[in-house]
Amino acid sequence: MPNSQIILLASARTYRNQAFTEAAQKLGLEVALGLDVPPPLLPKMQNCFALDYRDHARALKAILKYAATQPVCAVLGVDDAGTVLAAHASAALGLAGNAPEATEIASDKALMRRKFSEAGVPSPAFYVSPITQKPDEILNAMIAQGVRFPCVLKPTRLSASKGVMRADNAQEFYERFARLRLILEKEACEELIVENFFAGVEVALEGLLNHGQLYPLAIFDKPDPLDGPFFEETIYVTPSRLPTEAQNWIIQTTERACVALGLREGPIHAELRLSLTPNPLFHGERGLSGIVVEVAARSIGGLCSRTLRFAQSENVTLEELILRQAVGLELNVQREAQAGGVMMIPIPAAGLLREVTGIEAARRVPLIEEVEITAPLNYPLVPLPEGDSYLGFIFARGPEPAAVEAALREAHQLLRFTLTPEIPLAPAQRLAAPHPD
């Protein structure tokens, strides 16, 4: 691979570019950045070119034009926005990667649900609707498809729990639908999906696919209940404290889901819900039941990858593992012995962020490694379900998952956020906030 480059496709709003660039430097790999920004806003740095992800054909042509000037050994999507484009570019250049069709299915919750249903992957009853369909018609159609209350309404293509809402009855359904339709109209997303709500614990599996084999890297517990009406994620802790049988089910079910989607290469981030009590509506088996919420053909979002370290003596990051797999280097997927955790600091209310205090006190909490506030001051904060970002991240590491979780909660309690009501601004005056993926 001498003088070969890895092309990283990313949004300018992502948190991940620096981590991938540092990992590449450690491996002696040269990186080129394809950023989803207009050319005038392109950072003044070497090997960086502008792309428009809204026009895949044009963006693909730009990538191939760049690749014609020098050898490229891999094309990777850093976040959701770049995964499909990276798969098309890899296929066109004859490089290893997921089939474009597989990444397209993984980026669309409606297509994903259909594939899971066809393959017998544990999945809830669901109904897909255009946003133009009348809510009365959706109610009748979803009931005919086996969807019952409580149900969950979701956009088919957004991420970070944006627009995801629970409805417990018809009245709430009408209210949630009206709210979701406004969100989708602004995002140019034309479909929504309604599915049965599964009552249980939610977990995340971080994995790496290599020639079709899944290497489970970590199972994250999400100790804060995600029961709605909105689904804001907060704490992730690994290793999981679930029974071994439940963890085996998570891994095996994720493997089945990846096969169903046709994913074979690179990182995956899977979300599952399960209960130790069988439920015949949700394919109960072997004393437990559960569903796959989704599988994304990318790694964990935000700054959360800092929670993971591998090959302890070498302090390998998740980004380094992903790059190693992409270029065919040796993989050591053994996670460090210590427990790790992160809190994605939730946005408490809408308004302008004026001040954050208590950061140094939070950093002094035992087991806390870092407190990083990523939301800029005087920036308008938008909570879920309309929002899709966080105030920042708290990281902890220690001997036991329970101690890590307790440290995260203690540190969060020491933080104080001052917000004032937002003064409406013209769209051109608004700053772009970092995206959690």
C-alpha cells in the first residue's frame, strides 16, 4: 500500500474526522477527506475536496476523478451520510466494501424492516406510509398489518432518534403524526414507518465485519429506560451486565440481521431490544424475546468511540480497527479489561446556551476521564424529537460497569446549563452544530 490513500467521506458536521485522521497517521496511511460542503466552505488543507451528498451521481463522479490522480486503497463512510456513497465508490474502483444495495437497505428503515421480515429476523409488525397519506388511512392500514398500540412512529431515513415518537392511543397517534410530518417536510424525507413498541431493555452492539464474519467488539447496556414518548439516548456502558444467554442472543441475532441485509465488510452499529420474559408477539425463544431495532453500516456515532480500547498494550482505538480492516491489516479485537462508559448529555429544553458551569468539578469525580461540551455558546438548542444533537459527552473508565455508570451520573449532576429563550434568526444567520453521527 505504499503511497496509497484512504478516502474518508464525511459531513463537515461530524465529530469523527480527527479520530480517523489520527488513527491513519499512527498506521502510516495517507488520508483524503471528501466533505459534504460547498467548495467555498472547504477547509484549507491538503487532500480535501468538496462533495454534494444530495447528488450521488455527481459526488461519485468527483470521487472517481480524484481517485484517477493517485492510487486509492479504500473508501470509507465516516457517518450515515457517507456510507452509501462509499459503497458505490468502492464498487466502481474495484475495492473491498459492502455492496451498494446492502448499504442502501441499511440506510432505509422501511427497506430494512422488509428484509428482516423476509429473513425471519426478530422484528415488530410494521406499516410504511408516505407522509402525504391521511392519518385515518394510516391507522386503518397499520391495524390491518398487525400494528397495535402502543406503537412507534419513525422517519425512514433520519438518525439520532430524530422524529422517533411513541403513541399509546389514537389521539396520541394523531398528535405525533402531525409533529412528525412537519419534521419530515423540513428534512425532505417522504416516508414514515409505524411499528409495534417492544417493552424491554435496549442495547447496542458494536461490531466489525470482515469477509462476512462478524467480530463483536462490545455490547453496550443502556441503563436509562427508553420507553418514550421520545427516545433520547444518554448512557452507554460496556461490558454488558446481561446474562450470558442474553448476550449470545444479541450476537447471534445481529449476525442474522447482517446476513439479511447483505452486509459483509466494515463497521456495524446494531440496536436491539430484549426481555428475559418470552413474548409470542416478538418471536420469544429460549426463555427470552427481542427485536432488532436497526443495523447501521457504520460505527458508533458522536464521540462515543472513545469509550472503546483494544489490544490493551497498544491502546488501539475503534477508528484504527476500522482502518486496519479496510486495508487488510491484522486485527486484534480483544477489548481492554476495564469497563468504559459515556453519557451523551441531553438537551434539557429549547433555548440559547449561555453558560455551562461545574465542568471542573465533574472532571474531578473519580473514574471520570473527560467532560467535553460540544454545543457552542449562544447556539440555539433543539431537544428531541425535532433535534438531533447533544450538549456534549462525559467519559468514564473503571473496574466495574456499575461504578462507571455511577460516576457518569454523579458528574452529570454537577453540571449546570444556563439557557435563555431563543430570539428567532434568519436561516442564514444560524450556525451549523456538530452532528452526533
